[in-house]
Amino acid sequence: MIKKLFLTAALLMPGLAYAGTPSATLPGQIVPAGQDPTPPPQAAAAGFTTLLANFDPANSGQMCVGKNCVAASPASNWLDCSGGDASKIFHVYTGPCNAGVAVDPVTGKLSLFVKWLSSYTPGTAANAIATISGSILSMTWPQGGYTDASYRIDNSWSGNTFGGGAEAPYWWQTNTPCVIDFQLGELYPGANGVGSADSGEWCPPGGGRDGQYTWQSYAGNSLPAGWAPTALHTYGSLRTTNGSNSYMECSYVDDIFQVGAAGGCFNNYSSTNPVIHGARSFMILGIAEDTTGPSHDLTLWIPWIRVWSCATGASGECNGTTLTGTPGRGLAFWH
């Protein structure tokens, strides 16, 4: 995983009010304001039917945590460019505030966007929007949950291999000596447009990383026909846990289970690392940076992001007791 430009969001927001009718500039009302979408079957099978967050400019025109919503447009309703306004959902905590909400010119959908300009200084100018853990709006959910998001990048080229890749939403953990991240699907424009999803342990968080891929577009996968990072796809990540010594992690693209490098779902928990099963996760998204940086202007477009968990997931754990399936041989999850 490359160092990134980030956008994070806040899940626990009692102060937000219901926003009412969304902006008239929306391209359509697929999921009406105030009405929850249906959980994907793979989320429901694991018991994750409670919608903790629904950031949905394209459909409802709202940014919702639970039933508390604000209108997606204008972005000032939910975007904190200073990095210190705890009344907002999303926060830029480094670099220029080149993020917001606009109509994706290709899909016609009102979407979150994060933009990198080739004029930015590689490795120093980060376009980052992220959840600020510890604030009154800190976005967290338990280690058991399902996140899916629809997104694409608008450009790809050759020349800097995996450097300057665009990042999708991914999981990180709060207040732990070690963390396990979980990528929904990293998109790499500088390698002629490839992608992958993986999960890895960081111990300590700034140290080395030990991870495993759930799919790679350039290796084994079950990607939909014609997959491309510049086309809009839905990426999903399922993590289930027994609450003690196992995280089963699985990936989906367009609701298709990915049987790739890991042979399906895999157990990502090391007994040699400190116990972190009680930690909570939050979301980070944005555009990657490294020592070279993207050599072209690049925009990550995200029409919606959803976080599903169990009924007590807003503040409690969602641990399973029964393991269905066999790790490394297909679908396997705790429930």
C-alpha cells in the first residue's frame, strides 16, 4: 500500500439534523432521501444489515450517519478544510483542500471527488481527506462490518508503475499499538490502469507491513468482464471476526465474490502481535502519493459509500461464533 492523500468521515454524529429534499441538480433519485438502501446479500448473510453510514450524493443527495443527514451540496455542509471543525463529517488534514462534490462528467452522477494536480510537489503536497479519530465526530465501526462504495478514476497512463496510484476507501484502526488495514480496491493509473485489494498488518503503524491480496487485476481474480479502473464499479470489503483470534476478510467487485491471490477469504490475525480485536475502524480515502507522485492530473470520483454492521455496531462489537466455509478455499465468514 502506497502512502496516501486521505479523506476520512465521522460516524457518530448526534448533532446533525435531517436535511430534507436533496438538491435539484441531482441526476436521479435511486434511493429517496430518508429511505435506506437494501444491504448486499453478502453483508446480510454475515448479519450486517444496519446501515451505519450512507454518503450518497448520487442517489439521495445526502450525507448520512445513521438517520442524521445533511445535504451533499454544497460541500461546506460536511467538508472541513481546516482539519479542526468537529461539526463536519469529512476532514482534510493535510495538503490543499482539492475535494468536494460535483457532477462526474462521464457518469453524470453527483459525486464526491478528490483531485491531484500534476503541479503538486510529490511527497509533500498531499490532497488528504480523512476521519479525525478522537474528535466528537470520530467515524468508527466495529471490526465486523461490510463497506461498499462506487468509484472510478478519470485517467491512466504508463511510466511510473504502481507509483502515484489512486486510493479507494479503506479501513484503518483507532488507538491500537498495531493496526490491520483493509483495502476496498486500490486503482493504479500509472501502471496502465490496474487494481488490487488487500489487507495487511502494520506493527507499529509506521513500520513494516505484512499483507495478502484478495484480488489483483493482473493476476488471479473474478473481476467482471471488461473491468477498468476508469469505469464505475462497486467495490466491497467484508470483515468478520470471532472477537479473539481471527479476522476473516473477503472482497467483492460489482457484488461478485473475488477468488484471487488469497484463494478467496483469508484469516488475517497474528498471534504474535498485540491483541487488537476490540479496536474500532474508520474510513480513509483519497489519492496516493509517493516520491514520484502522479505525473498527470487525476480525479477520484465516488458517487456513494455505505457502511453496514450489526444492530449494535454504532458503539459495540459485532463478533461471530460460527465459521461458515474454509479460509483460502472460497467464501468464509464468522456469524
